[in-house]
Amino acid sequence: MIVFLTLIYVALLFVLMRMKVIPNTKAVWSTTGVWIVLLTIFLFIPMQWGAPSGQARVLTRVVQVVPNVSGQVVDIQTKPNVQMKQGDVLFNIDPVPFQQAVDLAEANLVRIKSQADQDLEALKSAEASLRQATAQQDLAQARFDDDKELVEKGVYSENRLERRESDLDQARAAVDSASAAVRRAESELGSIMPDGKVAKVAEAETRLEQALWNLDQTTVRAPVDGYSTNLALSVGHRVVNLPLAPSLAFVNTAETRPVAQIHQIYLRHVKPGQLVEMAMKTRPGHVIFGTVESVVPVVSGGQVQVSGSVAAATQVAAEPFMVRITVTDPNDNKFLGPGSVGTVAIYTETMGATHIIRKVMIRMTAIMNYLNPAL
């Protein structure tokens, strides 16, 4: 741009010399250097602060799709590079072994519930026998105490007391036997959960829920809005639930955002909400409008790598910061596929007089995108 303005200045000098308005001397032509210095100091340097520019790139997330269960692929519904919604079916895993696991879990739950009912009835019966034996023991103890007092008074003979003592021993033995039966019934029944449910029944229900969940996971769905790419999956392929072996790559279009690289010295006036213009290679001759969404407050140079040694001194370089951009017109997003590049300009609240030059430069860049394939 400075060359373009200098050429205009030189053309103006030439016209004025031809019109005899100014003399054709070396001193007059030397003002061209002064013109370049003035443009640099009073226009182009302030423009970098008030309307910083940098390279733009469209970034997105690529999700590695890993199924939650392992098995053989029986059906593939996703198509390469075809847009899908979150929850749409990508592919299906053979559900037969998982349905069998559900059937087994359901049968086991029925059996466990039946056993638990029987154990509950046995426990109730044992507790009733214990109560009856305890009552008989209390009665035998009372009779023994009464006869003992009468024997001490000489009313009854010692033989009567011996019979009462024998009855009391039998009652105590019956209580011990009933108590053991209660413990056996409680052991067969198992533990009781805080909500009153039998533990083994709760365990069987949990196993059934896990089996049903595994069966549901045989249908692998799109994790977000986007599309699959580089689809190498085929029917008959065996997939595993290991993060080191993803089944396919799924491009997340819900978070596709253009970002601009702005040098640190020009970042001081950049704030969210400011106007942005972009000249993208994917849409030559046009300017895409947007606003600053946020400034990513960290670059790779600010990351500390964890290691067992003291960090060595390295050459420090001023890396540009990333500025996230929101596109104003949603229709422009179709020109902003992940990996698209271009040039961006951010118009801050300072140096407003220089914004017009930056606007001209962006539009010139947009036109040059018809011819220049490089950045």
C-alpha cells in the first residue's frame, strides 16, 4: 500500500511539473523520500495499532470416534463428508451377543428375586420360631424361680425343682436353635441396601442395566453436528473400545471458528465486539464481516513442559496471539471450511483515521486472491 501511495505522489509531482506549477528539480523529486517517511510515521505505524492485521485460518475440532463396546460392524449409515446432526446413526455393531447378555441378565434377575422371596419367607419363619422359643424360655424360667422359692420354704421336694431346671435347659436349647436358624436365614438372604432392597437383587438389577446399556451402545451415533471424513470403515470390520484404535474421524462443525494471528505489539487495543473484515482464499473478490469473539490469552511459548530437569535457556520469540472471530452472516460459513486461510483486519476504537487505508488494503487483498494462491 505504501508503494501505491508513493506512486500516486510521484504521478502528482509529474503532473504538476508538466503544468509548470512546480519546477522539475532534484530537490522536488527528493521530497518523495520525505513522503515515504511521513506515510510510515503518521499513517502506517499508527494503522498497525488502530487496525491490526494478520493471517486468518479456520480451525475446528476433529473427534476420534471410539465405540463404547467392541464387535463386528454390520451396517454403516454415515457417508463421507455428508453433514449429520448430533445423535444421527454412524454405524451399527452386531447386537446378537449383547442381546444374549441381556437375556441372561433378565433370567438371572428373575431367579435371584425368586430366591430372595423364599429367603424372606424362611427368615420370617425362623424369627417366629425364635419368638415362640423365647416365650417358652421365659415361662420355664418363671416356673423355675417360683418352685425354687417354694422348695426353699419346704413346700416342695428337691425332685420338683430338678424337673423345672430340666425344662428350663430344654427351653434355652430351643432358643439357641431358633437363633441359629435366624442367622442361617439372614445369611441366605444376604445384605440389605439402605433403601431396603436385598443386595443380591440390587446387584442383579445393576447387571441387567449394564447389559441393556451395552446393547444400546451397539448403535454408534454422531457425538456432535458435523461429518465423517477419511471413512475407511467397512461392513465386517471389527471395532474395539480402545482410544488408540478410533473407528473414524468426525469433523465437528459446531465449533468451527476463524482465528486471526495478531502480533503482540499490535494487540493492545483489541477487544471483544470490535468489527472484523476478512479476505479469504475460498471467496476471492469478497470481504467477509465479523466481530472479535475473544482473545486467546496464551501461546505455546508460555507453556511449561513438565520434566525431571531444569529448564534450559532458549531463544525467546514473540509469538502472535490468536483472536477468535464470529462471522456476522451465517451464509458466509459455507466459505469457511476447516483449513481455509486468508487475511484479517480488526478495527479498534483508536486511530480511526487510518481505518480507511486498512479497508482499502483488505479489498485489494480480496481482489488479488483471484491471482495469488499464496498468503
